[in-house]
Amino acid sequence: MTATPQRELSIETLPAKLRFKILLLLSYQDLTALTMASPVFSRQLRAEGHDVLWNLVTVSLRGLLPEAEAVYCSGQLKSAKARTKERIAEMVEEYRVSRLLTEEPPPKTTSFTLDDLLYILRYHHKVIVPMYQRFTTWVLENLAKEIGQPSASVQRKISSTEESRIIRALYRFQLCCHLFGNRSVDRPWRDSRLGTASTDILQHLETMFYAWEIEEILCIYAFAEDQYNGIFNAVREDLDPMNFEMDSEFLMRETYREGTVSQGLSLLLRALCEMEKDHAQLLATMQARLCCDNTEFIGPNEILSSCALEGRAMSDELTDRDLKSQAREAFPFRGDHVPDPKGEFPPRAWTLIWHDTYSNIMGCWIPSALRDWGYVFWDAGQFETEAKEVLVRQWKSLYWGEEMDPRNDLYGYGEE
């Protein structure tokens, strides 16, 4: 009597409902590996995976969903015809409204397609996460230099709120690249007078973000500029001098760097990886993507310069936040909390430098050295260590007396 052969068991032979439940349990990395290895699961994800991917997006991004959605949607404005001032203003308002809902449970459904969700997940895991790792290494190494200790001594576990602040700032930097980048070569900013464009961009920034959040973005901006210095040094001698005037220190460090930085994080990550592995490919990438722009798209020397902020103050166009800053309203540290849609939980470093009073000062008024170690990202516990000494020392290098408060210069002396 011969035994009846049994069918070989595998997860691919499970009922479709069970396979669907398995998909719901997987991380992005495991889901990617499984669907690449299994045609059965790949077909099922394509056929009915919308809810799977939306669940994965909401779990992966937690309170950062408005940033990821804004970056994705703004990235669709790829043509000069699509990127109009009116559409940019609409996106700014859409983001402002959406971030007010970050403390509510995410919606159970979304209008994003399956391909939209796949793109959002890939961008998060393939661009944002690697850039987060590189940025945290950079700021911790810079902090170690300021403290005068080996970098290993300040390598530590990043808290969940610190991680959220950094990832949020990376997304927001990318959003600014989409909305305001490459002003000299693209509409609508190319067609505006310089002063008008700067005023409009400043208004948009303050519509979307609070002052310390703009400082978070400027920390990413400082990181990108620093990394491109190394990248430009690596390719400088090999670039065609007929096309790129890299022999000029000003052109290399200012115009080319600004135009290239504002192209966003994907290009920066690609260039950094190529610099480590393939010089020929790096050279080809830079020759194709180097962009000359003589304006800072969100930098502290133009959009957030003293002239821009003083001009607003002198024209009697102070915002509610300016008035609170002028009055030195009480604004103490209330804990480390992310998300913070209403601007109620500034980081400890922010309340320390402003002595627990409100400030809408940012950009050129802040010592640039503070951004090199990401002063606005760290939880209060970090400032019970040497970081507080670094913060105070660098702040006093510019404002060494009690009366030397930059709010005095901008608004006049408030009531103490």
C-alpha cells in the first residue's frame, strides 16, 4: 500500500486572508524582502495591499505624517508651470492645517494610491533614515569637539523625542527645497524682485513653523552645506573648467553650493555614497546636477537676515509672535513633547537662551556655531551635561551682557 503524497507546506499556500494578516504584521524591511522573494505575496500586495501600506505608513511615521505627505505632494510640482506662487501658498496652508491634527489618531483611509504609499515608504526608509543616521553622527561628533572629548564619549542612545525632532526637520528641510529651492533658475521666485521673494518666503516659513522649528531646519541646512564642502573638494580638480568656475572660492562655496543644497536630500545622500565608493560616478553626478544660484533659499544671511527681520519690524508689520517676543511674555520649558502642533513645547535649549520668555528671533541673530551640534534637538536631560556649558559659552560669544538681547535690537527694549 503506497502512502498518499502530501502537498509541501509553505506560507504561500496559506489562505489569502491569513496571508493578508501576515502582511499587516511586517515591518517595511520584512515586507520588502517577502514581496521580492515571493510572487504570491507580491501579487497579493498589488491587489489588496492599500490598507497594508497605509497601516505601515502611519506606524512608521507616527506624528510625522503631515511632513511626509507635504513632502510627497510638493514633490509633484516638478514643472515650472506647476510651481506657481498660488499653488505654493495653497500647499503652505494645507500643511499648516494638517499639522494641527497630528495629536489625533490618523485616518483609517487615505486618498493616496498604492504607488503613492510605496513612494512615501521608500523615501522614508531609503533617504530620510540614512540621512538621520549621518546627521546624528555629525552633530554628536561636533558636540564632542566643543566639549573637548573623544567623539565616542558623547555617542549615546537618541531618545524618541530627539529622533522625532530630527526626522521632522529633515522632512521640513526637504519641503523647503521643493517650495523655495533653485530660485534663480525656476519659477516663481526667479520672476520676483529679490525683496518681494524674500518677504514672501519668510511669511510662508512663519506660517508653517515656529522660530525654534525654523532653527531645526537651519541645523539641517548647516549640515548639508558642510557635506557639500567635502563633496566639492573631492571633485573640484576634475570638473571641466569651461563649464564650472570652481577655481573661484566664492563661486564654489556660495553660488554652486546654494544651488546644489536646495535640490534636496536625495541628491546629497547619493553624492555622499558615491564619494565613499565611486569617484567617477560622483564626478558624473556633480557635472549633471551642479547648479549655480546666487541666493540663499532659506539661509540665515538672506531670508532670515537682520535686514529682512528689521524691515518687517520697521514697517509696523509685526506678527502676533513678534508682539509676544517684544513683550517678553513668559514662555518656560514645559517638557519634551513631539508632535507640538500649537508651538507649546519648545526644546530646553531655546528656553535657556531666552530666559524662559517668548522669542521669535531666528536666523542671523543666532550664533551659527550652535547649529553645528544641533542645539534645538536635544532633550532637557542633555543640558544637565556639558552641552549646557557649550550653549552658554557660544551664546555669550555674541551676547556677552545681560542687556545684549537681540530682541532689543529688533523691537527696542521691552519691559523686564
